[in-house]
Amino acid sequence: QVQLVESGGGLVQPLGSLRLSCAASGSFFSILAMGWYRQAPGKQRELVASIDSNGISTSYAASVKGRFTISRDNAKNTLYLQMNSLKPEDTAVYYCNTKPSMVNYWGQGTQVTVSS
């Protein structure tokens, strides 16, 4: 069983930066591919970035490529998302989960609001 807790969201101006963290409990984190997902109001949840278990291979949605960087520290059981050059359309609740996602692993998420 894995429990995931997201943090680091907040209100930021356009072109600003935020770093999200996802703390994982359980002993299986280091062998799991992970992803950051987001859900904007009125829209479906989408995968924005993913990373393999070793932290070597990453993948990004076209809308965030070049601006977001996903990383992980398996020794700390933590997943990160560095978000730069934020845009108003990045406003959403951000979640971490395995990739593919597991329904039982969704947490509360962390709200990111990009507004001037």
C-alpha cells in the first residue's frame, strides 16, 4: 500500500515558479513509475509529467514541456515537480500518483493558482 501527500502549491504570478513535492509512504515507492497529474475546473484530470522508477526516463505533456521538470529522490521517498514560466492555464489541482494511476492512491492534491 502506498500513501501520497502533495504539497508546495500556492498563488503565483504569471511567469513565476513553484516546486511541488509528493511524499510517499510504504516500501514500494522506489520500484514504481510515478506521474504528476492535474485537474482544472470543469476539465478532466490529465497527466502532465511522468518518470520511471530509476529517475532516468521522463515524459511531459506538450503543454508543459520545456517549463516543467519532474524528478524523484528514492532515498527520501519523494517526487518533485519544478514548474517554471507558469501560465494562467496551469491553474489546477495537482496530484501525484503511480503511472498508470491507481484509484486507491489519489490524495488531496495541492492547488496551484497562476494569476496576477
